[in-house]
Amino acid sequence: MSNPRVRIRNVQHDRVNFVLEGVDIGFANSLRRVVMADIPTVAIDIVEIETNTTVLADEFIAHRLGMIPLISTNCDEGMRYTRDCTCLSNCKYCSVVLYLDVSCQEGGTMDITSDHLQVVGYNSGYRFTSGPAYSDPASDGGEELSKRGDGFGNPVGKDDDSVPPVLITKIRKGQGLKLKCVARKGIAKEHAKWSPCSAVSFEYDPHNKLRHTSYWFESDERAEWPLSENAKEEEPPRDDMPFDFNAKPEKFYFEVETTGALSPKEVIMKVTTNSG
Amino acid sequence: MPPSTFKTVEREKAFKHPSKTGHSYPILNEFVAPHLESFNALFPEGNDPGLLALGIKDIGKRVVFDGKGSTESGSRQASWGNRLSMWIDSISVSRPLVPEKDKAVKERKVFPSEARERLSSYRGKLQISLSWQVNDSTVRSTNKDCGSIPIMVRSKRCNIKETPSAELVQRHEEPEEFGGYFIVNGNERLIRYLIVPRRHHVIALIRPSFVNRGPAYTRFGVSIRCVRIDQTSVTNTLHYLSNGSAMMRFSWRKQEYVIPIMLILKALISASDKEIFEGIMMHDYENTFMMDRVELLLRSFKTYNLQTGTQCLEYLGDKFRVVLGQPEDWSNQMLGTWLIDTLILVHLPNPRDKFQLLLFMIRKLFALVSGDTCADNPDSPQHQEILLPGFLYGMIIKEKLAEALTQVRMNISMDVAREVSTVDFFDERYISKVLSKVSFDVGAKMSNFLATGNLVSQTGLDLQQASGFTIVAEKLNWQRYISHFRSVHRGAFFAELKTTTVRKLLPESWGFICPVHTPDGTPCGLLNHLSRSCRITTTTLAVDHIPALLFSRGMTQTHAAVLDGRNNVCVQLDGRVIGWASPPIAKRLATDLRAWKTQGLHKVPLDLEIGYVPASKGGQYPGLYLFSSAARMMRPVKYLPNGRPDSIGPFEQVYMEIACTPDEINPDVSTHVEENPTNFLSILANLTPFSDFNQSPRNIYQCQMGKQSMGVASTAIRHRTDNKMYDLQTGQTPVVRPVLHNTYGMDSFPTGTNAVVAVISYTGYDMEDAMILNKSAHERGFGYGSIYKSHIIDLKTERGASRGSAANLHFGMGRDIRRDDDIREVIHEDGLPLVGTRVAPGDCIATYIDDTTHRTVRHKYHSDEVAYVDTVRLLGNDTGDSELQKVHITLRIPRAPVIGDKFSSRHGQKGVCSQKWPAVDMPFSESGMQPDVIINPHAFPSRMTIGMLVESMAGKAGAMHGLAQDATPFTFSEEDTAIDYFGKQLRAAGYNYYGNEPMYSGITGEEFAADIYIGVVYYQRLRHMVLDKFQVRTTGPVDPVTRQPVKGRKRAGGIRFGEMERDALIAHGTAFLLQDRLMNCSDYSTAWVCKTCGSMITLGYDDLMTTTRSGSLSQGVGGPGGEYCRVCRAKAEEAKASPATDGSDIRLQVPSEYVLRSPKAGEMDIIAVPYVFRYLCAELASMGIAISLEVA
């Protein structure tokens, strides 16, 4: 690995498009794998249902809650894994507790969305019927809390009208849903809900100069196989060019699309700390 | 191409605001129409009295006398005494209502959902008015309650008959509920369509078995199934005898009788020999074959010495008097007339019509014998019709009422015979006493019929089977549910038949019976499904004017004597000879009728079947046969000459040229064109996308698997009480679907998920039809489902329940359960579980208090799976005045897909999930797409399911462009290929034209050497799950007799290690394994065996304490435990002189290694033997056979 270079082609709030150069294929792929599966985020892991008179079954709702992306800015440092934490169940260092208490009093259909989820502050003293929101930490002195970003643990786009909330279920008059969620830190190797990305596109050698693959074609390879956007970045092979069997892939085209739990920048930057 | 939209908004609207006037998918009501209409036909409508009323009229009167009928007196009349005749006057069936007893209810109507949820039956009261008359005095009548009969849902007697969607939803039904079934004990059951011979058409038969009917019988016969106006039927068969005569066969009370045909011909209209001769010959005097037979026929009858019709009737009456059971005072002639009326050609009331048809039958029979015509195929739909549920239901009610009436008569005549003093026909109290003794509870019998499908009948109802008439309408998924209503069974009788000819797919069934939708295996070809557009007529058409119409167009009158049979063919309307016509005229009549019926001229009904059979050499018997009756299959096609819609039946279809598509029309030949080339497929077969690309067996498999897939079975799942119900959590509408998917509203009941499928051999975990599931896709909910199971707690059947009416068990929790007991967490004071409670095997699910012991009893949950309480239903009784004794608990068992669960695409490509592969390791495309499912390319070459490959392309293009892809079969052609259509779409989306993509290994990131076929395919999760199937055992229950492991998954049994498996181990030389399987892990046991005599069953024990001390027994001191052989010791004591000779019958040798312990002292050894061997020794000993083991 001589000289890794990253050229960012496009950054948006939920995606980044960049070209990685100067690395070998194994490195590039491990970057992809880490981005997909090794960046820790927060996601709802335990749901205690107090009332559920909706049409959906408890486990259905719990599953849906788990899939909601929660803001996990600097989750890596801002939170402990529950398994590493010394507390008994879920303390403020290793969990974020959310509650949802919605009931429909009027006629018509009402949507329960991720916007109804409220983070329970660890100072609020909020108590559920089953007990306090957080368990007592075994020891003090963690710096985790200060490292958390704004709105940590809140559903993505909670107080943002431009982002449509995630629908959990619909209820009618007389129905209601009351529950406590414990969100924990985790990685997507364990469960897909902890993945910060929804998709990672990865490409190299758009002209197939290295002949890693052989395109199947009916009559004319060039006519039948559309070139990808990334092909513009590279010199198209000339017909008279000899095949360089020693060549190695050099440029890797990435596009990382996030779920919103982490910013694309953070996703990429965290790779270095988590790829160990 | 139809608009490519998913109609999401429309559907959502329809769900939110169900139609207040009708249904969103009226076609669903159409396909159950035969069920409903045939049931509705039972009840009066306008001028139509209804089949039940016609039936009770046909039952007639039952007559009984209070005299004994003396033979010695000369005058018969006087000796019989008073004549009491009884009959059923009228009949009525009410809608399902709350019993009168309950005064408190406001809404008296009972709705189907109540019956379903309360596990009761949905039934209405059947009442009859019974009349009787003594001699000629005034008629008296009384109303009689006949119990409650199950009512077909959405029929005329149903409380949600024409209810629109909005109200149906309020009534806890599906918004598209179409009915057609009965609810018995909470189960939805329906009467299946059954194939029966076509009514009113003479079919020629050649059956070798006819020869066995008696001497001179031959294999030739003609048969006709005649149907009365109340839809009950009688089959008459005319047998050809080798002596030239013919015998008419019919059955009466399951007993078969044969009568010479001449006897009937004469009896009918007093026909002279000449009349009969001319009637059969029809001027065809050159036909010496026929001439000879007719001569023999006439001559053979001379022996009976009966000349006039009256003589014949009297003869018949005399012979049949005993079996018919008609009034004793009837004359023989009356009986003879009655016999002919009720059993011979019952569809024709007029004797002359019967006579004419009999002549026709004889002519057809002789033509068959001479080889002029061929035999008709009774397995062909051409000669078949459908026994409709409602008609069968009516027949049974009629028979049950007739039985009850006969019972009354029997009771009275018994009283008369026993000279009971109270017998007084004029005393109303006596009559009502007799009536109360007889069970008129038809309702219970009908419920039993529906619940079991068994027909308890004295007459057999002219059917070939006595069971299997009804089936449960399983709501496993929507596809299975709707198929029940379209299924047609050939008859249970044919299932046992060794020949497979009945199962054959015949070209005649095109358009009526689906060639694709039949199960494979035992019921293959017997259980069929109606084609999509096939209808079944349910009413008899108005055709009284047709004969006159045909006369006016050149048909000649029925005076057969003046007609020449050589150049005239018979014209029949519903089995009645209405005239004759020369073949060209007959053909013209047929064309005219078809033109009229399609154009609606001359009131010719569209459903009239016009079967013109042209004259041929050795073909079907020619003639013009018109059918207007109910129960025929009909289907719509377009009539080419005038371009109007025509309705055709299977009889006429054989002689038509129907083009499949407008392109195929041959102007010189074609008469019709199909309205739609896919009309010949059933609904399910139509739903297979691109089925025309697949190898045909794959489509058959898909029809089966579609019915096994998990899906949304019901939108009213909360109000269902099915024993087991499968539910898919996240069903999707398929991206690729035929147009009919929308037509039938399948989107309300999805049965699968659109999955990104890569066809690649990736890890080896996809060998042999296994498929790899993306772990992340699984975690996001791919294929997640649940099972709903019913758990019913009925305190009446619980242990300790009292037999009496007062309940002694009550739901509730007594004070004997401590305040802090754990079950108080999950069970409420009322003894019922809280909704949402998790129950594990052995957990308490409800509690009740026993009055006798004053203790709380815990009702346990016995099943091997963790479940959640979904609903708790408290079930009351019909009147709602009893204490709670029965609860219905719906348990929800979550079933996330696990390794070993079965999935399938819609092309008969099933596979088992073999791994949940981590997403990072899955291959991915340049755009970052990762497959949800990986299947092996080897799944394709041998199965040739090209449809699946096309679906994959179409799905990918559809997903990219947001299109609902039309996958109707037969829309593409060689010129306009599907590949091109979807390939262009793919190219427009930036993909390769052929659906391939370069992909990268998830593990190394390297590009694969080959590009991969990846696309979107709709995947179904099948209901076969490992959790229901896995079977493991280390130790467990054993059979008490053999001490070998028991079998059966439910009992934690083992899997049999059989002879062939044993052979394999022997062949491998794995002796230790063999020993382990068959001995150590099975019924290993140790036994004492005598060293001297080798017996295993003669063990005795000395009481060591006493014997050693006293030393009374000198010889044969037992072993260390005091064991000894009783036989040997006894022998030794008995005759010390002579050494014991071995008297064993069987001698076996036990090698020394099996001797476990050989105590130095004593005479017994311990050996290891299978326990069954010890058992065998004991059994043999009981037979007096001794087994001796030679212990080395």
C-alpha cells in the first residue's frame, strides 16, 4: 500500500461518492465490509410492551421498532456495549431508553410513527410500571455521555419536517400502544438493524481491462454491455492495446448510502478506528 | 398491454372505505355461483315452488290400515279396515335465528361470524306441515319441527345474502366474502362438485363386466341417467342379450332389478308387436342384423303370454308388490303403473314419450352391437355433468323426510299388528303420539352429513359413493381457499380403480377442466379444477316452444312408423324425442338454433346446448341433441358467423372448430374463437407468470405449491377460529403478475415477497435445490410468519366435570392460589390468560375451580412450542343463558424462517434454506445490490422453467421502472419475444439486455470471472417448516411389550432402523455400529440362562437367608444371588438316577463373549439379549415350544 488517496466526488447528507486510489483490492474490499458491518450504531434492541391494542402483534411491532434508524453520532465513543458495561441491565452509559405512548381518541385512522418515540433522559427520573428507565451504573466516571452528539438516540428526522417519519403502525379510535424501548450499541454483524448503510456500491476496472470477468454476449460485447458512469474516469482500452497480465486494480469507485444514523463522513472516518 | 400499475391507491381506498353498494371484485361472486344458485333453487322463488317443495310432492303418500287384511274373505276392500294416508304438505326453511326461548335479544338474526367464532353451526329451522286423512274424511294437518339444517352462507336463506362489502366488514366477514359453504361446528365445509353422467342422454357402453350379470348377457348396453324435476335421479340401463332380446335394469333401494324391455314397451302404451317392430326398424328392412334382433326380441316375449298393456302392468305389479312398499289396497295394475312412473325414464311423464325414447335406446343398442356406432366414453366430459351441492342437499332432505314418513307408517302398522289398544285413526292424540315417537330431526342428519361427508341413505341416491361428499374449506391461504370452490371430483369410486383411464386428460375437457391444476399422486386426474371461464348452469331453461320452432323449420313429427330411419336422424330435447330430420335439415336446424340463440331471437336461450352429431361410419350415434337442463358445464366463446358471444357445452364442443386466438381463425373451418387464450386454465394456473415458458409439469407443481404457501389468509383474521392458520407478516404484491391477478383481487391476500435472486453457485450451500438466504434480509423480516393455533378449553369435557346439567367446574382462580403465585402474573382472577402472555410447554394457560374439591385446577398448555396468547374468546350457548363453560384461545406461534424451511418461486422451483449467509460475504453488484436469495444454476437445465428466468428479468425491469409487469401467458410470440420486451426495458435502466450483471465476491472483493444472472423473483414461503418436522431422540419412551423405542414424532419416538438399513451396515462391515443401533440403543437387556438346560425362562431364586442356614436343599446350590434353574433342580430331585435329557425344540448357541457374568458357583449365566427375544421365548413357551441356549 503505497499511497492511499481518496477523491470525493459527491457528498450529500445521506451519501458519499468517492474514488479510492493507491490501495490494493483487499484493502478496498475490507473498507466496504467494515462500512457495512463493523461501524457501531444505536438501535432499539429490547422492547417492553405495556399496552398493545393495535392490529399488529407484539413481536411485529418490536421488529419494526428495531429497524428504525436512531441518531448515533459518535456512538463509537459515546456509548459502551452492554456486554462490556459493568452495570446490571441498562445504564445510561450502555443504553438509551425510549418510550412510546400513543392512543387514538378520535375517529379515523391515526399513524404511529417514529416521531412518537421519545428518548427518556437519564436525569428525568421517568419510571415505567416495570421500574425505572435506566438501571444504576456500577461505576461513575465514564466520559461517554459528553461525547455523544446532538439528539443522540432520537429517531432520524425526528424534529425535521422535511424528513417523513417511519410508520410503525396505524390505529383507530380506542386503540393504543404503550411501550418502553431500550436502544443499545451494536454492529451489523450481529443484526442488520445496526448497519449504518443501506447500500455500498463498489466497482473497479469499468472497462474490464484486467479481464477479471468475461462478459457474456450474443454478438457484440461492447454494444451489449452498457458502460457504467465510472467508465468516464478511465481511459477506454484501445483495440490494439496488448493485455497487461501484471496489472492490478488501482481505482475503486465507492458510493456509500447511509440510513441516517450516522453521517456519511463519520461512517468513512470511523473505518480506521474499527477496522482493527 | 394493460396499464402497468399496482393500483395501490385504489386498493387502499377500497380497504379504507369498502363499497356500500356491492363488491370491489364481483368476479369472486361469480365463481361460487353454482354453489349458491343450486342451494337457492331449493326454495320457492316467484312461481317456482323450489326443489324441496317438488321433492315432498314426489314423496307421495304413505298409507296404513287398521285392519289386518284378510285373504280368506272374498271382498278385499272391507277387510283392510280404515285407511289412513299421510303426506307432507309443505316445507319451509327459516333463516338462522336466535331461538325463541331467548327473549332478551334485539337482533334475532344470527350471522355467520358468530357461528364461526362460537364453534357452532350456522343453521335455520326446517319445518314441515304434515297432513293426514282417514278414509275420505277431512284432511287434518299439523306442523312438525324437523330441527335446524345448516344454511349455505350468502344463500337465499342466509342473513348476509346480498350484503355489500361495508356491511360485511361490520359483520366480521371478508369484504369480498362470497359464501358458498356451510358452517358446521365452527368449521367451514362445502359440498364438492362431483362428476356424474350427463342426464337425459343415452350413452352406448361396452363393458366386459356386463357379461357377469347373468346368462346370455353381453358386454353391450346403453344407459341413461334420468332426472326428476326435483333433481333426484334414476339410471336406466338397457342390456343386450346374446339371445337377441334386451333387458332394462334399474335399481330400487340399492337393489338391482332387470325387466325384459318388451314388457315395458307393452306396458307403456299397450303397443302392438307391429308398432314395436316398425318403431325399431323404421323402414330399414335391408338391415337384416336389426331385423333379426327385433324378430328375436318379439319372439322371446311370447313365452310370457302377455298381450295387452294392462296384462303387462298387472304382471309387473304382481312381481314387484312386495318390494315397492306401496299401499296394500292398490291393484297390481296401479302398482305396475307406479313402478313405471317412478323408475323408468323418470324425466318423461308421458308414457308415449317414454316409449319413443325406449325405441331410440333399442336402435342405438343394436347399432352399437352391429358396430355401426362406437361406444361413448363415460370418462369424457362430453357425457358428464356436475352434481351440484344444493341439489344433493335437497335430495338428502327429501330422502330423510321420506324415511321419517315411512317410519310413521311402520310404527302405526306395528301397533296395528300388535293390536295395541290405543290405535284409533280418528283420535288425534294417537296420531300425535305416533308422530312424537318418530324422529323428524332432519337437521341433525344434515349437520352430520356436512360434518363427515358421509351419506347415510337407503336408496343410495343413484350415486356411486357413500362418503367424501364434503370437504373443509381450509383457509391456509387465499389460493387454496378459492380452489376448493372450483374443484371437481370424479368420484371416490374411481379412486380405488386400478385402471388409470379415468384419470386421463382428454381433449374434450378443453376449456371446462383445467389441464394444469390437478394434484400429483393418488388423486391425480380425479380431483380436477374447473377452468376459469367454465360456468355450471343451475336452472332449467324455458324451452317449451323449441319443438314448435323446429317443426316450422322442417323437422318432422315423431310418428316414427312412417319415417325412414336410414335417412332421418333423431332430434331430442332433454332426452325427449321431439322429432326427426334428415341430416342436412338437422344440420341446418342446429345452425339456425345457434344463430338464434346468439342473437337472442325466437327466445332461444343462450345456454341451450345444441349437439349436432353428424352421421359417420362407426362414430358417435348421429342425431341432434338439445340440452337445456341444469348442472351442465358451459363456457363462453365467440361465434364467428355473427361475432356474438356464444355459450357452449362439452357435448357440442366436440363438433366445433374453435380457434384459440383470432390469428388462428381458418375462415373455412373455424366456427368459434376463444374469448381469451388463457380461459382454459383454472384461476390458479392462470396466476403462474409466464406459464407458457415453462415445462408443463412445473406449472402443475406450482398449482400445488401456490396452495401451500404462507400468505395473508384472511383480512378478518381476528374473527377466525381455524384450528391452524398461517400468516405471512410482510406479504407483497408481485412485481410480475398476470392481468388476472388484479381481476381476482389477489393483492388483498399476498402469498410471498419479491426477492432479489442471483443464479450463482457461490458457496456450495446451494447444492441440490438448497437456497442461501441473505442474513440481513432475514433480519429485516424476509419471509417472517406466524402460526395461529386454536386451543379450546371446554369444562364440560374436562376431568371431574359432572354429567348433569349443572356445571361443577367454573373458570376462576380461588383463594388457594397464593397472592404471590407466579401464575397470577399471567392469569387473571377470572381464570383466563392475559392477552400477550407467553406460554411455554407445561405452563398453566387457564384455571378453574372444582366445586367438589373446592380447589383451583390448573389447565396446562401441552405443545412443544412457545406461543403467545393472541385472543381469548368466551363461548356461550345458543340462547346465551348458561354460565361460561367454554373458551377458545388463539395462540400465536412466531415462525421466523430458519435453516430447513421450504421456499419456492412461482415456477415449481422449491428449495430449502440451507444457510443464512452474512450480507458482507454475499456477492454484490456494482450498484451495491446484494441478493436476498441465491439459487444454484443447476436448478434450471433439467427443469426448463424458462418462465422463472423471464420473471427475473421482468421483475428487475419492473422494479427499476416502477411497473407492474404483465405476465399473462400467450401474450408474446416468436416474432415479439418476451426477452426482447424486457431486455429493452433493462437496457433503458442501464442494465445488460439479457439480465446479467458483473458481480463481485463479497469475501475478496474481486470481480467474478463470469457475469451473474440476477433479478427480482416473487418467492413464496411454503408451510412445511422444520420446526414441525424435525425428529430427534436419544432416550425416550419405549414400547411396553417389546421395550423397543416407540415410533412417531409426536411421542418423541425414534426413526425406524429397518432391514435395508441393517443390510447396509452388514455390507459395510460396521459391526459395532450395527450392535449399537439394533441392540444397545434399542432393547438391550440381560437375562439369566441355565448352563445345563439352556432355558431362559426357568429362573428361580432361593431365599439365601433361609436356605443357606437350613441347608435343606442338598444339591444345586444357586449362584451368589441364590438363583437357580427351576427345571433342572426339579428334574434332578425327581429322578436322580436318570440324567436330564434335553427336551427343547429349538437350540441356539450363545458365543462366550455374550456371557456377561458367569458366577463360579451356581448353574445360571447372565447373557445380553434383546428384550424382544426374551419376549419371544415367553410367547413360544406359551405355545409349548422351548428354546434352549447353549452357553459356551
